[in-house]
Amino acid sequence: MSDPFEGRPFPRGVLIGAALLIGFVILAAAMVQITGVGGTQTPLPPVVESRELVFQDDGAGTTTVRIAGDDGKLLAELESGVDGFVLGVMRGMVREREAYDVPLDAPYVISLRTGGILLFEDPQTGRQIDLRAFGPTNTAAFARLLRTEPVTQ
């Protein structure tokens, strides 16, 4: 069988129309991003419970979690290999703080919001992570930092 389009050029009008459509979509997306006009934002629901936490890496594979303020009471000791998800999230947050050149020892905020939304936030950079996206097991790893009582020393 032979090609039915052999010897016939692709219609120029179709190519021009496709290029104009792609250009319009890119321009419209850029305008929404720059001006905010036409964009939508969903406000976060109210906070039910929250806690400010300070993470300190000892360099030997253990990270201590302390409650900010409250005399720095020890909340937990996280070990690499055991608390991998929490430490992985923290590595990403620390990298971002280094990029923004903000203090590494400033507190983070973990908050439970109406509707069961569990957020881990960095007030220094504005980064917010909805922990529900990582499944119930990983969400529970952070939820225990919100609900656990401080260790008595």
C-alpha cells in the first residue's frame, strides 16, 4: 500500500492554529501566575492542635526532637534506619533552609487541622507539606510528634 498523503504537504493553517493555541495557553498560564487574576486558592481549615518542634542532629545518626519554648523538653530521639521518613523530610527542609540562608535551629510547626489535615510547616521558608499524601504509616510517624508527651529526664 502506498501512503495516501505522499506528495501532499501538511496543511499550513493547521500548523499555525496549533502554534497560536499553544502560545495562548502559555501566555494565559503566565498571566495567572504573575497577576493572580483568574487563579483560585483554597484557604487552609482552622488549626485544631499544633506544636512547634526543634530538630537537632548529633552527627552520629540520631536526631533529637525538642518542643520549642517549653524549656526545650525532649520529645523524641529519631534514629536513621528506623525513622527514615521523618528524617528524609527533615533533610529536604534543611536543604531548603540552607538555600534561603535562614537559621537551621529555628522551630518547625506540625499542626492538625479540621478535616484531619496534618501539615508539617517551616515558618522560615513558607514551605508546607500535607503529610496525608504519603499514606497512613508515614503520616502516623509525624502524628506521634504532635501527640507524644515529653520525655522526663
